[in-house]
Amino acid sequence: MTLMEDVISSERFGLGWEFTREGYGWAQDGWYRETVTGWQLDTSGFVRYQGRFYLVTILTTENPNENYGVSTLTTIASDVWKFLKP
């Protein structure tokens, strides 16, 4: 939890951007450039909704570049946020 709470703002995207900004959860994001399949990006976190915590994970693969993957994760996390937002 400590690592998930202390993500620096420049590395906060996906669930880390949407949910932690509003104080509804903790998240950690990750990325790796695979030489064959391109950028692999993920975001995982605990999301509080109606008094309960849920574990949410979004995985992407074969992103043409890091920014594309960040944008994809943040868009999906935003859609999840719209559904779960109190």
C-alpha cells in the first residue's frame, strides 16, 4: 500500500491518475518496452466504492509507443471511474 500511495505525479496515469486524485483508492502503474510486441503497460489498484474495496487491473499490450499506452489506460480508467464514482 505504501508504494501505491507514494507514486510521483509524473508516473501517475490509468487508475493512479483518476482514482487517487479523488481520494478513492490506491494504484500502481507499470510499463515495459518489449522488442517484439511493443510497449506493455498496466495499472492496478484498490478502488473504494460504496464502502467496499475492489481490486481493478487493466493490462495493455502491443502499444506503438509509451504515450499511446498511457492514453489508453487513462481512458479506460476514466470509463471505470464514471461507472463507480459516488
